[in-house]
Amino acid sequence: MAIIVNLDVMMAKRKMSLNELSEKVDLTLSNLSILKTGKAKAIRFSTLNSICKVLDCQPGDILEYTNDDK
């Protein structure tokens, strides 16, 4: 199972920097960077909610599942 994080794609579509998103979501740069690079092991629903609100998107726009068993 592989979950791909497309946060950088959504940020680019909204022309938003990591610094700007960090301020609006009230998350540290390091935590957002970990999420953006796909190194995060989990995400709180409240964090996902805030990110979706700021980026005006759906959770499925940020998170994608791929079956890597093939």
C-alpha cells in the first residue's frame, strides 16, 4: 500500500508557498515539509481540514492511493 501526497501540486495550483501555507494553517514549516515530501506517517483530520480549507480543495486532491503490490 502506498499513499502519495500531492500537497506540492495543490500548492502550485494555488500559487502558494510553503511559508504562506504554514502561516495560514498554523503548522510549523518542518511539519508541513515532512507532509509535503511524503515522509509523514499520519495526518490529523483537523490538519487535513485546515489545509483543504486554505487550499480550497478536497482531501482526495491531496492524498492518493496506489496499489504497489503489482
